[in-house]
Amino acid sequence: MADKIRVIITNKQKTVKIPTGIRMLVRRCCNAVLQLEHFEGPAEISVTFTDNAGIKELNKQYRDKDIETDVLSFPMGENGVYDIDRETGAKILGDVVISVEKARDQAELYGHSFQREIGYLTAHSVLHLLGYDHVEKLEKVRMREKEELIMEQLGLPASSSYIPDKV
């Protein structure tokens, strides 16, 4: 078992009711990613649930994109170096912001559960916190493989919409 991982979850929206078990799922996802990546030492991740308006505002403010998106990652570390929480000694990995409104719509669009979508977005975002990117095609495929492996570990069935485009 990995070191202690603290996942701070905040709900800043009222658009979508957060089903029972979602917070536990998010924690399990964070743990699964850090285990898969052999992350050493205690860690802290902040996850915020917002709506489309909230994430659109953040996307505009931080990425200069005036559009809602499903998830944003704000890594606190660079090249494996992180700030340390003085009280706990944990490495502060960063913030994940999920539009639960967008997640609900995408789950419907892709024909899978809301749980699967939240799990996927969490795994995707935590990989970003650890320095993964998907600008290059190979990195995108590698990241997708890790995301699917985590979904499999958590018992969240794959969806055909997540299979990368053929080259």
C-alpha cells in the first residue's frame, strides 16, 4: 500500500447532485494513479467539483480559453519536485477541478456511467499533476493506456469512445 494520500474534496456547485460513493471513487482513483506511478511518500491532492460556468471562468482566467471544459489540472510541482505541507510532510501535488455538469453530459454522450466519467477525469487529471501531457501523439497514447488500466483496476468498464484514433 502506498503512503498516506490526502484527497481534499470540495463541492462548489449545485447543478448536479453528487451521488453517494463519488467522493470515495475520487480518492480510490487518486490512490490508484499514485500506486501505478510508484509515487513515494505522503501526498496531498485537492479536488473541486464545479459546474460549467465555474470551469469556464477558470479556463478563461488561467488558459485564456473562453469555453467550458470537463477538467482542469493545476500542478504544484515541476520535474518531481513539490511543495511540502509543513504540518503533514506531504508533497502537495496540486489541484484538480472537475465540471460535474460536463461529466454528467459526457457520460450520457459516451454511453457510460457518471462514475466511469468522474473516475476517468480524475485519473487523467492526476496524471497531469504528475507531469504527464498529451500534446504529442505518443504521450497521448501512453497516457490513455494508463487511464484505461486504472479504470480496469477500479472495475469501471471501458468505453469504445476512448480508443485512440487509428494512425
